[in-house]
Amino acid sequence: MQFEDFFAVVRERLGSDKGEDGSSRKKTDIPTGLLFKCPRCRNVTFIEEFNQNGKVCPNCNYHARLTAKERLKITVDDGSFREFDRKMISKNPINFPGYDSKQQQLRDKTGLNDAVLTGRAKIRGEDIVIIVMDSNYMMASMGSVVGERITRAIEYATAHKLPVIAFTASGGARMQEGIVSLMQMAKTSGAVARHNEAGGLYISVMTDPTTGGVTASFASLGDIIIAEPKVLIGFAGRRVIEGTIKQKLPDDFQSAEFMLENGFVDMIVERNKMRRVLAHLIKLHKSPEVKEVAENE
Amino acid sequence: MNEQLSASRRLDIIRHKGRPTALDYIPMIFDEFFEMHGDRLCGDDRAIIGGVASFMGTPVTVIAEVKGRDLEENQECNFGMPHPEGYRKALRLARQAEKFHRPVICLVDTPGAYPGVEAEKRGQGEAIARNIMEFMTLKTPVISIILGEGGSGGALALAVCDELAMLENALYSVISPKGFASILWKDASREREACDIMKITAEDLVRLKVCDHIIPEADGGAHNDPTQTAENISAFISESLQNLQRKFQKGLDEMINSRYNKFRVVGDFEEFPHSDTTQGECLAENSSNV
């Protein structure tokens, strides 16, 4: 039997898979776009069921990637988000061929002006500055705009004595901006240093994937570091390491659980509990004076 | 100085077998170098060495990434690719320098931080992040000099400083040219092409406001006359220490502010008018959160 013939047989069988009245059965009508295949356990679920579950795999509890807007929606109080620096776009510091047009395409496609949203918001009434990276935009790599927005957001929080919550996700530094993107690691970490010196709280929430230059800068510098279950967290790329040691790495290498076991994450928090945990942690970090003022109001 | 050389030509020069390493330069530049070992947490990394020394009579702390000059040395120093304990040792010595009011001199020469299983387990990312953050507010002058390769975060962990200098043929990049080619073009063999478009030479980095000084090498490269090159490095350190002292007579706070701003201003973006914080759009409406 030839290959084409084989598929013809399959098609025939699918076609014959009909009810007694001749109408197709629902299952065969569903295109593959309506299914979610978990990248961790390879289990397949209906997208509707998966979405209802907060984009968490019902089989293995893998927390799939969210857009920055989806993240804000499930994290901050309704209508409380005020975005910072929305109209900032990147230039092309090393004149990398095709970088400008790629950016334009991505801006049109994603509705984002780069790979991070920053702003003021409230979580259960608590004022915060929030940073949310979006992996749909060049795998949330950090270039000038990502670095500048994050730095300004942290500086704003320091000046207004607000806690910072950063949902990190990134492939690392943005190659297309060359050395300028490496410097964003220093810039953002410097802002964290000043926030620390001013006694400000910074909670870093690592989501899928947090790697490279973002792991090696502000993502790893939280007073508290939270991770979502099963997400990828690491410095060097898995394939690079496999190439170095010439052997295959175990599946759980560089997972949130791996990082917890090795002492680089404080806690793993499931998505449906995240908002509650963050709100409690913020309350626990309020100084007594501030609490009194709030109570007197 | 030969400003006409392309980045890929310079790559050949810094890969020359006879190129002097930190091990060659330290005895030529400093007197009485006492090496200090270990991060006090887990081990002693041989890819980063450090200690106390005298520079023209002034006590200084020297921290250097070390590449081997032959296979044996390279096996010991892991080809100049540090593990987390190397960065943690560097931070410990920097803190010691701060305590005793000694300037810190960092000699940078690495293809990058080591990508390995143990390095990940012991927090390579965290170690680099912490160095970057802590060096930013270190209350003593820091001078970094890139000797050959300045590869990525593994170099930046020793390059958050008040003055950054590069040897004439040194390269400093966000990722190795080979890594750049294999990530962006899926073809590691286009290394030289990548090298020439990445803007990674000392002149490029002066233009991009990342590098402050270029230290001339001997004609044709440092390997042709290591002593001359070491003298040029010494001249730079001496001048730089005097400059920093003059510039920051009023105090260390000013120096630390200036260090922060040195990195704060790097970035290439544009903003349209009216992008202030009050005009943000509400994105989180009609959600049903608890």
C-alpha cells in the first residue's frame, strides 16, 4: 500500500464514522486548532476545557503561557490597571537587518508595543506597580524598551513607596539589539538595588519560560521569588548544555520544582491561588505606621 | 592603533595562541599579589582568580577571569568559563575591598558563564544577577578592563563599574558570535559574518556609550609585545584611579549615582508625545477575579 492510499483509507473510515441518520459525529468535525496539546505531558485536551481551567493542563498541572493582558485580568482588581510608557517603541541600535520591519509586524499582530506591560494597579485594594512580560512578542526577549519600561516602573515604585510585582517570562537578552540589550540587565538590576536600599518590596513571579539574561538579572533578585508549577526556569539553554555534556538531560531539569529543590525559588504557587497569595504577602510587608493610617481613614 | 580592522579579524587576534592572559598580566602590572581562594559557600572556581595586591604602592583588589595558555591550564580553568562559585568568590572579594576601602580592578576575559548541569543546580543565573546588582552599589571604585573576549552575562558580572576599558582588539558582546549565528540564522558556521554585524569592537562600544577607554595593544596584537601592552594597561589604571579620585572628592554617593547613570542611559527607543502615566488604558475590565 502506498502512503497516499493509507490516508485515503483513513479518510474513508473517518467519513464512514457517521450516525445512523448520516450526519457526521461531532468528534470528527473538530479541527486541531480547538485542541490543546500539553508541551510537558503531551496530553490533549479540548481548548474550552483547558481555558476554563485557567490554561492549566488538567492532566499534569502544567501552567501554560498567558498573554500579558490575560495575566493582568486574572491578577489585578477590575479596572485598576493604568499603563506606563505605552507609547515607547524600540529603535535599531546596531542596525540589524530586518529588525524594524519585524517589530512593525509584531506590533500589528499582537497589539503590543514591545514584550512587557508595566503600570500601577491594585490587588485586593493594595496599591502596587506591576510588570508583566508577554512571550508572544519575540519570546519576551529584553531589549531597550523592555529594559527601560521595567527600570522606570521600579523607579516609580521606589519613589512612591509601592511594592513591585514582576511576572517574568523571557528567552533572555534580545540578540538583535546587541550589547545594548546586555546593558539592560545592569540597568534593571540597578533599579532593583535602589528599590532595596529604599526598603521597597519586590516579588518576582517566574512564569514559562524564564531564562537567559532575565534569569541572570532582575528575575532572580526578588525579595520573594515565586514560580508557577512546572515552568521552565534556567540560565543556559537546554540544548546548549546537552551539547556541552554530550548527554540527554532529565525532563524535570530546569523546572520550577528543580529550582525549588536547589534553593533558588521560595515557593511554587498555582495560578488559581496566585492573586490571594500575592495580596497576603503584600499585606504582611506593610509597615505598622502605614497600617494605622489606613485604619484611621 | 589600527581602527580599520574588522571584528572578525580581531577575533583571530584574540584567539591567537600566544595572546597574553590575566596570568601573564597580573605579575607585570601588580606587586605582591596574594591570591585568595574560595566563595566560603561551596568551592573554589579556577576560572576566576582574585586577591589583594599593590598597584604602584596603592593596595587594590584584583579579580580576573582566567583563560589557559595551554591544554593543561585550560582544563584547570575550564577555558575561562566560570561556575557560580567563581562569581560568588568575586563578590566576596569585592565586599572585602569595600570594607578596607580598596579599589577593585576586574580583568574580564571569558567566552561566557559555563553552561553545565552543576552550574545550573548551583544557580548560575542568580550568581550573575547578584553580582550585577551588588557591584552597582559597591562603595568603592571599580575599574573593569576587557582583555580579550567579553562574552555575555558571564562578562557583565565583572563589568558593572565606574570606568570600562577595552584592549584595542578585545570584543564585548551580548552572546558569542557563534551563538548569535546559530540562534538567529540556525547556522553556527556563519560566525565571522555575525561578528562583523554585531557591533562588538572597542570602537563600536565607545560609539554605543558602553566602553569609556580603548587601551592600545602592541603592533599587530598584544602577543607581539606583552610587556608593552601591560605597560599600557598600567598607565590606564593609574590615570583612571586618579580621575575617579578627583571626580568624586565629594564622596562615594556621587560616584555610585554616576555608576548607576552610566548604565541607566543605555537604550535606543523613541516615545510619542503624551505617553505619561495618567493616560493609560484600563485593560482589566469585566474580569471576574476574586
